Amino acid sequence: MSEEPRLTFPNQGRVRFSRTLSLPGLALAVLAGCAETTPPALQQDLAQIKRDVAAMAISLHRAKTDTETTLGQMDRRAQERSGEIQRNLAELKSRTDAIGGDLGRVEGRLEELRHRVEGLSRSLEFGRPGAPAPAAPPPTRSTEPPRGTQGSIRPSEVYQTAYIDFTRGNYSLAISGFEEFIKRFSDSELADNAQYWIGEAHFSMARDLAAKGQPAVQAYERAVQEFRKVAINYPRGDKVPSALYKEALTLLELKQQALATARLQYLVDQFPQTEEAALPRDRLASLRRSR
């Protein structure tokens, strides 16, 4: 019987394989060992294979580099996008707070108009046959509370005088006037309104201080206390929802997010049918997402 042909490599003793040799390197080593005894055509094929292996290694290196570059760019874009979102959220918060302050001022002007309409209505009543003569109009500001023709203090005029000071930005005078009103007419139906506007005056003073770059923490804290008095002293007053909402906004200015969230939730739960309860729902969702 003839022996089966066996494939042998020359100079086998010279070739040593390392366990750590890579696959492309191993292939090149084998090809190099075979190159000495192979025909020219086969040598050309082996040379082509070596070039292909080298090109594959270069392609893999480039692919790795491109992948790392792409991942780095994606990471930078994600960070830039995150920063942009944070800036947009801060801008939206600032705009919302500004809108809240504007709403308070608009509400104040509407209340002033309501009092003027009531005054005109009384004047028309006085003008009818048999009606009593009207009292003299109150001054725009006086150190003494306005008085009627018989020396009695009229609550509506004391309140209106203080409120006019508020609309003109004379917050200290407005606070003094509303405090005087509450002291003299604690049973008036406008007492809760007066307490609310004391809180608004302190809040506006705090915003002015902050806009000038001056410390405003104490003014904001005082505003929180005054808004809270509305619910404590006048739990059935119609200003309680507005006071709760503005108290929460003031707490946000003081960075007391958890307490502000609790006050907004209380407003939504206890006064769901009021206009003020519709305002904080989106704010509540935003605050919870930011935790």
C-alpha cells in the first residue's frame, strides 16, 4: 500500500507560535513560512491575502476610531441639549412667576374698578328724588382715615385709599393702610381682601429688591407669613385660594420646593372648582418631574 501524501512545512523548527499572537498575525506568519517553497502563482496569491489582511486591520481600526468619535459627538450633543432644556425650564419658570405677578396686579385694578362702580352707584342713588345728600369725596392720601359727613369712618374709603397706594407702587403706605383697615374693621367682608393685599405688597417689595440685586429673603418670608394669615384668620373668605397660590409661588422663590408643592396640592384638593385651582396643575406636574 502506498502512503497517503502529507503536507509538510520547511524549516519547521524555526517557526514558533505564541499563544498571544493575533489571528491576522498568525495568518501572516504561516503565509511567510510557506512562501519560500511555494510556486510563483501561489506566492502572488499569498501576497494578495497578506495585503487583504492588512487592509482589513486598517478598516477595523478606522471603524473603531469613527465609532468612538461618533459616540463622543453624541455625548456632547446630549449634554448641550440637556443644558438647553434646563435653561428653557428656568426661563419658563421666570415667565410664569412674572405672569402670576401681573395677574395679581390686574386683579387689583379690577377690584379698584369695582369699588369705583359701587361709588358711582351710590352717587346715582343720592341723585334720586328724596335720597340723602352724598358725603364729600375722600382725599387721595391722608394721615387720618377718611370720615363721612357725621364724623364716622367709612370702611370702603379706608380700603380704597390703601389699595390705590398699592397700585401706585407705594407698598409701605399700602401695608399701613390695610393693617389699619383690619384693625378697625376686622368684621368687614373686605378684611380677608385687605390681608391678602398685605401679602401682595410684601411680595412686590421682595421682587423689587431682587431685581435690584439686593437681599430679598426676609421680604419673601414676610410675604409667606402674610399670605398664610388669610387662610388662618379668614378660612371661609373668598381670598383663600388666591392666597394659597401666591404663598406657593413665594415659597418657590425661597427654594422651598417640597413645601410649595404641598401648598399647591392642598389648593387643588380643597378648592377644585376655583379659577386658582386650575393654575397650579401644570406647575405641580413640572415640580414633580424636577425632583
